[in-house]
Amino acid sequence: MPLRIYEGDGGTPGDCAYASDARGASSQSFSSARRGMTRRSFLRRAAGATGGLAAVAGALSPLLDIDDMKSFSLEKFLQKHYKEMSPDDMKRALDRIANDVKQRYDVRPHLRDIKPMDGVEFVYALNLSRCIGCRRCVHACVAENNQSRDPEIQYIRVIEMPRGTTDIEQGDHHYDRPTVPDEQHYYLPVQCHQCDNPPCVKVCPVEATWKEPDGIVVIDYDWCIGCRYCEAACPYWARRFNFTTPSIPKNKINPDMAYLSNRPRPKGVMEKCHFCLQRTRQGRMPACLEVCPTGARKFGNVLNPKSEVSQILKTKRIFVLKEELGTLPRFFYYFDERDPIAMQTPLPTPPSMPSKHVGGGA
Amino acid sequence: MRAASDNSNATPPRAGLAQIAGYLIGPAFLAFAVYLFMSSRHVDLPSAPTPVVTPAQITIAPPRTALGDPPIVTIGGYAQRCNACHKLFKTRDHPDRPRVQHLNITLRHGLNNRCLNCHDRENRERLTLRNGDTVIFPEVAMLCAQCHGPVYRDWTRGAHGKTMGAWSPEVGQQRKLICTECHDPHSPAYPPYVPLPGPHTLRLGSHSAHDVHEEIRRSRNALLHWSSERAASTAPATGDKTNPAHKPKERR
């Protein structure tokens, strides 16, 4: 009684006629017609298949908008890990990246792979008594390291801290005053601390980030899979993720680039401060130090006992952030004996006790 | 197959309902998807245009230009050496006498409020030390060190001051800034600086910068604050809760 299906379905007379024809055939052919394609089931399945295909195509359509697809090459896909690249591999990778940069920004970059120097371990020191929180370092870093302007990515975060505490929870990095410094606050710039025991390196599942012999923790942007584990692991909020393709105006590109540092990053990878290794591995100071108007920032080779940072570590009161975590940062904060900002304007006197002579009349 | 047909034949009404329901599942999901799509509201997240930082704002030039040797100053529109005048006019050591020259100088150096404490009486192109020796202007650190001993000690070690160029003399040219390249010797305290824009995250619409700071200070969570403000503004008959200038950017 297969006809019941069509009755229950409220079938059209055409369907009924077709089914009646089928019933008239031999039982063999009847069952094959029942199991096989009717016009109705064909239409239904065709509509379902078309809808499904459309849904799949719609779901995949964002892939067409991926900028990286335009510059996709088998060479990039097959590129080896930084540590496994031969000099020829590196040369080919640098050529490919330089061509990409030329295509995107109309600038022929001076791109190279700079190796660490022998007998050099970098250390940063920052004088909290002198920092006035002007954020020059933040923006010099952005300009030097080809960071995305929109959305903004900044490696350095200057935290305005209430005097008398080192509890970062009480700090505010959104401060926006007409002028700085504010007498009741001090300023704590935080960037990658290049830890000697880096949690971010431990959690990376693909070894896209590692510590170099000169102390700098670097990232191979072509190896990073963008899982953001390192961002979660970093206790100093030092790592940034490229949620979109970084947008940098063509006239703002810094053509002095290195493979492991400030070459333009693709979408979906992590980045962070690398002590300006395109500068410092060639003897120059980091950009944040050069721009600092108060000279609060100090940089150098800790293995040289005569260097400024060695002298500071030996003679000043220094501390590191979150020492209890055992990350062994290479970024040290220090104080002077006397604090010029606090001396300049005395703290407001606490509200005086109500005087008997005011309003009392007694 | 036949057995299945017989089974369904045994309970005709229920099987019919099940089939109708089966046919309706697809359209029902489709309708639900359409409903979700149509009913989703576009949320306007508070944001403001990215502020532009000019290269002039992040110049690496020292804060000041120190006087060299010989010192050249601009007096009356003419650049001239100190001794061009001071050889002609006799020096009168009378501190309370009102100044008639160098009126652009404000002397705000604490107790050190006499010109000739630092400037040499005989040769105005040199500076005088407490022991009677004189030094040229680029060697001003020797003069400052007489009072600012700990700072001078830190400066020689590198903990104070600023070194430009290479991070070590072995790897390149170094230049250590002298005292007067950062500090105005007549009023050595640093002037207040205008801070450059902070991180862009959660910058609230077109509120003035100061308001944002106060709001964040109050709520400690800008997004929470914004959402509560938004709830208040969408609630009916609550008057002028919203800032009329607040026009959040349309999310793409």
C-alpha cells in the first residue's frame, strides 16, 4: 500500500497518477520505483543539495577575503622553521618577504636576518624616578617597528600608578591628562621583559617563539599559528595578537627591517617587543630609549662590567616586576635617592582637623 | 522495505504526523535562522578615530640646545659672543638691581639665585668653580657637580642622563648628553609634558579625554560603564542621559 504516502503527503494529482502507473507495473519494478527517484523526491533532494551547497559556499566565502591568499605561494607554505633554514632558504625567504613588502607598501625594504653578537647579553633598566609618563616611547616604538596603526598595536604600556604602591591592579594605562607628570602618581612603563625563564616560550605548541643567545625572545611570524597561548601565559601583558591584517600607511613604513623583528606581520600571528633587534644587534640603541626626553631608559650589554646597565645593577636600588613568578626578567626598574617629581610639588596636605575657630563662634 | 510499510500501515495517523513533522524540521530551522539574522542588532562599540602622532612629536633631538664654546647668544636679534658686550660694560655685582638685559631668563634654581655664582666675573664666556678655576660651557658638568654630587656620580656611571648612539663604545659612536642639553640651567626642573595618546582600546566615543579618565577611574571598567550608560539611554522617558555629542562609530 505505498499509495498511502502520497495521500498522507497531500500529493498532487500528477503524483497520484505516477504512483498509479508504478503500481500497475510488476512487483519488481514497483519496488525499484518506490526505492528510487520520483519527481517529488528528486525535487526535494535537489533543493536540499542546492541549499546545502549554497550554505557551504556561503560559509567558505570569507576565505576569498583573506589578504594572505593574494600573496599565497607554495614557497611560503613550505618554508621551514627559522632554525632549520639553510642560508639559501633564508635568502629565498627574505627575497619573498621583500617582494611582498614592495608590493604592499611601494617600499624596497632593507631586510636581512641579523644574528646575535658573541659575548653580548642585553639588559634594560628604567629609572622610575625620572619617567614622566609622556608616552613618547610608546609611539616611537610603533613607528620603528611597523606596528599596526588601525587597529592600534603598541608594545609599551605606560601605567600610571598611585604613589606608595607597586600593585599594578591599582594602575591605569588609559590616563589622559592635559600635562604629565601628576604629582600623586608615578609612571611604570611595561613592555616585554625578555625573561630568562619565559613562560611564553614554554607554552608555544609549535616552537614559533624562543630565546636567543643574547637574551631576546623572538618570534618567527611565518611559523606562528596564532593560538595565543603565549599571550595568556605572559604575566606582563607583553604580547599582542594581530586580529586583522595590520594597516600601516605607506609613508610610515620603516624600511630598516629584520626577519625576526619588525618586518610587516601577517594577520593572525603574535608579536611583541624584541628590544629593537634590527637596531641593537647592529650597535644602536632601541627606539624607545632614543626618544625618551628624560633619559629614564638605559640599555646595554650586561656582560660588559663597564656598561651603563652593569653599573646600574651594581649601584642602584633595582627591582623586577612579579619577581615571585620566577620569570627572571631582563628588564629592571630602579630609583634614585631623591625623587625629583615628588620634590617639585609637595603632596597635598591631608584635610586639616576641624578648627574650633571656624563656624563655631564659641 | 515491505515490512516497514506494513508497520507504518498499522498506525496510519501517527506515521502521518511524524512525516509532516519531519518535513517541517528543515523549514523550521531555516525560519529560525532567518529570525536570528533579522533580529540581531548591530552593536555600536564606542570608538574614536585613531589619533595621529606626527614625527615631530617623537623626535630624538635632545630637549635643549646647550651653549657651545664660545657661547653664542641672541641679544637684540643679533647672535653674538658674550664678551662682545661684557668686555665693554663693567660688571656690577649688585643682585637687587633690576635686570635690563637677558630678560628672557627666569632664574628658578632654588637658593642658587646669583648670576655670578656660576658665570665667571672676568670672562663671561667661561663658568666659574668654587675654587676659582673656570671651565668652558660644554664642561658645565664640573660646575653642577659642586652641588649635585649624587646626580653627578650617577651621570658618570650612566644611571642619570642619556647616552645617544651606540650602546657601547666598542660597537659604535657614543654621545653622552651634558647637563644643559636636558636641563635649563636657570630653571633646571623639567617642564610638564603633554602626553601622547594612550592605547586605543575602549576609548569612549567623542567624550573629552578628561571625562573618559574620570569615568574610567570611577567604574574601573570602561565597557561596563558604557553598557550601563547605553542601557540608561535606551530606557524610555529618562531624559537627557546621553551626551548629544556621543555618536559612536558604526561597526562595519
